Amino acid sequence: MDNNGSSEQAKAVEIRGVSKSFGSYQALKPVTFDIRENEFFTLLGPSGCGKTTLLRMIAGFEQPSGGEILLRGADIRGLPPHKRRVNTVFQSYALFPHMTLSQNVAFGLENLGWAKERREARVADMLRLVHMEQFAARRPQQLSGGQRQRIALARALAPEPEVLLLDEPLSALDLKLRQAMRDELRTLQRQTGITFVFVTHDQEEALDMSDRICVLGDGEIQQIGTPAAIYEEPSNRFVADFIGETNFLEAGVLSVDGDNATVSTPLGVTLSAPQKRAAVGGQAWMSIRPEKISLPARPGQIAVDGTIEGANYLGGYTYYVVDTGAAKLRVSKRNAASRGRMFEVGQPIKVSFAAESVRILGA
């Protein structure tokens, strides 16, 4: 698939050369990609990368400075938010405190002119969908944060939008509740068949829930792909650094042969590995994930001598810092696999990795 995520599959949203400037500041450079029908699509990136600006333009709260936005093939530029078949779930929930939960969910349906019988049936369906039917008569202040988020979702889903936009809806929740709500959001998306466009800066959320991820940085698309493709095959250093953890070492590119590059490394070894944008004579980085490094070394892999400099126990995993002299490598080791064995700080050790686990990334 090319970087704009094009596909023969039906398209829910088409972004065509969309850009946004605020005065002299360009918040979003021209971007082009498609979001598919019945897809959980995530816009991921650090603060200021343009992801929320893009979401607000799809919603109609901002107008693009250039380009087109199509919803199921129809250009929606210039349409006010209430005329678009999209709804937004905000981080702040934005529930009406003086209304019951049923009234909150029904609010949009009343504005759309739904008949009372149809409206009440839809509200009941939505409350059942988010497992909140027993609290229908309560008001938002009587609920927990997670319960309020469910009602915000029910209200947004009630009018049967073609696309549901979610602007960092889990960031105000505690860790355990965030994890539970991830599962609920994914289940809701599958049950309803509605296209979800989710904005977050949390790469774990994106990896956990998404069908595809669009990584944004500096106001432009860095990469679009499945969670596995984004993590395992990053297109550049920005993506490799932002998605998960990795070790970066400067590499000297000796040759490039198609998708592979042969490089010299500060570890004293020369290896051939998959490459992206590497060029002979250009700056390049060797990237290897902590879990791809074996501790202790495995036979048949590239082995490097080192010393344990630090150890951080995190329950299921221990993260070690191994000083090789030329570089410090961060290594993760499953504690179940080690059967309780811990390596001591100051202990000499050999670590190893397979060349195919390395990615060579050009500047």
C-alpha cells in the first residue's frame, strides 16, 4: 500500500491536499489519504502535529486553508457541523448537567426532529449498548468518569452518524479505566459498523485499538499503516522513535541493494538489514527494539560484549541497560522466561541480536 493509504475498499472520508494555516503559522501541510468504511482509524502524534486540527476540519469546526474533504464522495467543505453526518466525542464529555442521562442521549435526536416513539426506542438502544440502561434517570454528576464517557459515546452514536470522531476521549481517565474503555470502544465500533476516527498522542492506545494508524509529525504525514507495520517497519527515525521504544546507533552505509543496506556500526560489526531511505554516504541510523535483543546471547546471532549498567523491574518485564563501551543498549526481558533469574548491575554479559531484527533508517 502507498503512504496515502489508498485502497479499492469503500471510502468513508477522503482527505485531498488538505492544509491549515493560522496567519503565518502552518499547522497542517497538505495531506492526502483515505479513511475506509467500518474502520477504526487513528491520528497519532505529539502535541502540535496537526492531528486535532485535522479532526476539527472533518467535524466542520475549522475550515481548511486548501484542499478538499469528502464524506462518502460528497464534498463537505463549507457545510456547518450540524449539517454533516459526523459526530464528535470530546475529552471533556460536554454533557448537560441539568439533564438526565436519557435526556442527554435524546438531545441530538430532538434537534433532528425525531418522533417521540422513535426517539425513546433509540435512547433505550443506546443505553443498552453502553451498559448504562439502569442509570437512565441519573444526572451526569452522579456518575464516574468512565460512566460519563459512555454516555457521551451513546449521545454521539444515537443519530446514526456515518463517521464518529473521538478527540482524545480517554486522556482524563485513570490507567485501569483507560484500558477497560479501549476494549469497550473497539467493541462498540465493531457492533455499530460506524467508521471511528480517533485522535491520541498515546502510542499504546493507537497500537491496541486501530485498524490503521496515521502518524503525524511537524504538520505532515510520516507514515500510514497497520499497527504491526508501523511498529515493525517504521518509515523513518521519527516514527521508530515515537512508536514504542528503540535503540538508535549511527550507522555508516556501505552499500544499498533494493530493500537492504549493508552498514558498519559502532558495535564493531558490519551487517546487512532492511532499510528505508538509506543512501551511501548519507546519515543513517541502526534501530533495534529492546525486545529484539537477547540477554544472555543466543547462538547463531550477532553477539556483543557488555556490562549490566542498570535494571528496572516492571513486573512482567525487566528493562536492562547494557553498556557495550561503544553504545548503551536498552534490553527488555520477560521475567517469566527468565524464571526469576535477574542479572546484577556490574555483571559482564554478552547480548545478541539477529540482523533481520535491525532496521536501517535514513535521515
